[in-house]
Amino acid sequence: MKKEVPEAISILTGCTIGAGVLAIPYVIAQAGFLTGLLVLAALGIAIMIINLYLGEVILRTKGDHQIPGYSKIYLGKLGWFLNLFAMIGGIYGAIIAYLIGEGLAFKAIFGGNELIYSIIFFIAASLLVYKGIKTIAFSELFLAGITLAVIISISLISFGHFNANNLTGFSLGNIFFPYGVILFAYLGTASIPEVRETLIKNKSKIKKSIMLGTLIPIAIYAIFAFAVVGATGINTTEIATIGLGNLIPGVVYLGNIFAIFAMLTSFLCLALALEESFKFDFKLNRFRSWVLSCLIPFILFLFVRNFAGFKQVLNYTGVFAGGLEGILVVLMFLAAKKYGQRKPEYEIKKHYILSTLLVLIFILGIIFTIFGA
């Protein structure tokens, strides 16, 4: 296997696994473990299909674009505007959540002021984004390995306090309670163009890379939720490692180290994806693209942190930005089947029933969140 393939997989995996994983055990425990596990699996499969759809769209299209650029080609100006709104809103929301989370994680380890830590983190991460795809690809391969090692270690430690009685409970009425946080945790679609860019000379491996890059987060989330909820049950906290730390001494430190690396990998991928969208689709120079992709969300973070918490940002970003992006990818996929500019290296069979079901899932998530069901 050439080095580009694991790099491509690590880009998608690293972009996906971020702050959301820390909140997954809480929403699953509150919904009922079996309810939450069903939502985790269903949304994981849905996002894998969405990622494969987008991969085919990219391979059917000539030139370099980010998601809004592909949307403009196949869905026109309205599709471009909506996708741009979804992408910018989703990435800005994610970056804001990561900046909040990084400050809290560093404070938990070292004490002090979380805002100062958030600022230091932003400076270091945004400089990596400015250096571009080659630096990010190497960083993701390294950081993704650390992230996986730490989360597996936390899970193994948690199994020592496992109680099977904590893994019961199913309520259809709670099915949308974990929806927003889990959907947010799967948001890595913006990195699919980067996967294609990494495998530009080996496009036949894109499908395999997308599938593995999506399956790894699904497996990691399921193992982590199983271990944490099994240990802490209904007492699982919004940031899972805090509750574990109350039960198991030392886990707070290990957990926050994991949180730091997980949020860093996602920040790098998402900020780079947005920077490349401004560069490719708006023809902006590198510095302006960097300002819009990194500096603007940092300024928004300074404002949002005063009235919105970690979980709130995750939930609403996942529901609205993730849902809208998912719907638009389905529509792009159907249009690209008819109007594609080249023969792709892989094809996903067109099923209108499946496409309709995916759109319905995302619409229902938005509706239930708006009306508080």
C-alpha cells in the first residue's frame, strides 16, 4: 500500500474524529444506550453513503473545487449559495467548538485561563493550516495515530469498571435526542476533496480510502460509547472524560490529552478545506483565504463563548449545517450522474428510494430540533 493511501484515510478519519466524540457517551446514555447505539449506527451508514456520493461527484468533474464549487456546477447558483452557507456555517461552528474545547482541556490539565489556552492553540493550528496540504497530510497521519491510541487506552481502562446494567434502555421517543451531537461527530465530508487531492495519482484507491476513513470513526465511537457508558451509566457527563475522572483517578489527564489531539486534527482538516474553497472557488489569494478560514471564526469564537456552551455549539452545528450539506450532496450526486464531465474511477448505483430516505433523515432532524421534539 503506497503511503498516499494511509495519508488519505488519516485525513478523513482525523477530520471526522474531533470534539464530538467526547459528547457522544452523554447523549447515548441520556437517550438509552440501545437507542443511542441505533442512531450512531444509522447515521454512520448514512454519512458513509454521503461521502461515497461526494467522492463520485468529484471524480465526475474536471478541475479543482471544494464542495460549494461542485454544487454550483450541478445545482446552479441557489445550490452554490446553500452549500456555501452549510459549509462555512458547519466549519465555523466546528472551529468555534474546538477553540472552546481546547481551552477547557488545557485548563483541566494545567489550570489557568482557558481563553489564553484557546488563543495559543489558535495561533499554532492556524500556522499549520497556512503551510498547506503536505504539512496537514503528515500531521494528520501522526496525530490520528496518537488520537486512536489514547481513545483505545481510555476504553480499556473503562472496561475495568464495566457494568452491563448500564447498557440497557430503548425509547423510540428519544431517537432524536442524540441526533445533532452524533451527526456533528461524523462531519468530515468537507475533507473528501482533500482525499482526492492526496490520491491524485492513484484515484482508483479513493473509494477504499473513503470507506475505511468513515468506518474507523464509526468503530471508534461505538467502542468509546460502550466503554464509557458501561462504566458511568446515567452519570455520564457532557464531556465524557470528566465523569470518568470522577470514577477512575488519572483519566481526566489522559482524556484531555486525547481531546487536545482529536480537536487539533479536525481543526486542521476543516480549516484547510475552507481555505481551499476560498482559493479554488473564489480565486482569492492564499493570505485572504487563510484570514477567512481561520481568523474570522476565531473572532466569532471570542463573541460566541460568552453565551453558548460546548454541547450547544456541537448540536446546532450538526443538525443544521450537517443536515443541509447532506441533502445537497444527495442532489449533486443525482445531477452528476446525468451531467458529469468525465467517467469516474468508481460508481455508486443510483437508488431513488435510498436517496429519498437520506434526505428525509436530514429534514426530520432539522424539524425535530426546531420544535424541540
